[in-house]
Amino acid sequence: MTASSPPGDRLTDWATGVAGLMADGYTSLDLLTAVDRIDEGEIEVVIHLVDEHSSGVFAHTRIDRGAPHLDSLVELLPAADWHEREIAEMFGVTLVGHPRPERLLLADVPVDHPLRKDVVLEARRERPWPGANPEPGRPARRVPRPHGVPDDAGER
């Protein structure tokens, strides 16, 4: 698998696909997370399930970043509750049918979806971007600014 290749099968019908994996014996949730694919205009949701012998299977789906909606797995897989709430809060994905969609980690913080790549990293407003202003006599590093780093970061 290359760094850009997705893990496991791509499920077009998320809940039905996961139910099929569970019917095949992969009944324990090991991982449920998301990746912001900003350049493709999608959010990728990744799941890793394991069976009773600790063998695992990955699967994923991609949803529209502009209107991210996905069926909740909580009824099928109760362990998905916390993970889905985290994905909703950190990436802005609406989990359709989730029994408790309230915020989980940032209830008192006015930050929306901090793991989206277009959210400006506030820490970079305070600290210079590495290599922006090199020491005298040393060339600047040619490290491109990733998404989320403001254009004026490190310029003082």
C-alpha cells in the first residue's frame, strides 16, 4: 500500500458494508477515524475491525467535504459512539441517526472542526514558521507551508 492509497475496500453504502464485514466475523472496533482530503473535496472515513483471532480488516468511504453526511454505526456497533462524536466535532461530519450528537471534546471552545486542513493553526500566528527567517549566513529552508498555516506566519 502506498502512502496515498486508501486502506481496504471502499464501501459505497457505509452502514451496509460495515454490517457485511461484521457478518464475516469482524465484530470488534479497533479504529474509526477520518482524513480531510481537501484537494479532492472529500472527507475519508476509515474503519478497522478485528475478529476473535485478532485478524483485522480495513474499509473506508469518502464523502463530500461540502456537505459531509454519513450514516451512524452506533446502532450496529455501539463502540462507534465516541469515535463518531469525535469525527463530527473535529471534521464537521453529520452522523445521521447518531443517538447523542452533542460535542465531546471542545464543548467550551469556540473552535469549529479543528482537524480540517483549511482551519488556520492559531499556534502558527504566534510562532514563526520553521525556516522562515533563517540564522544569518544560513539559507532559508524551502519547506512549503501546509494547509492551515497563515501566509504571514513567521514574518516579524
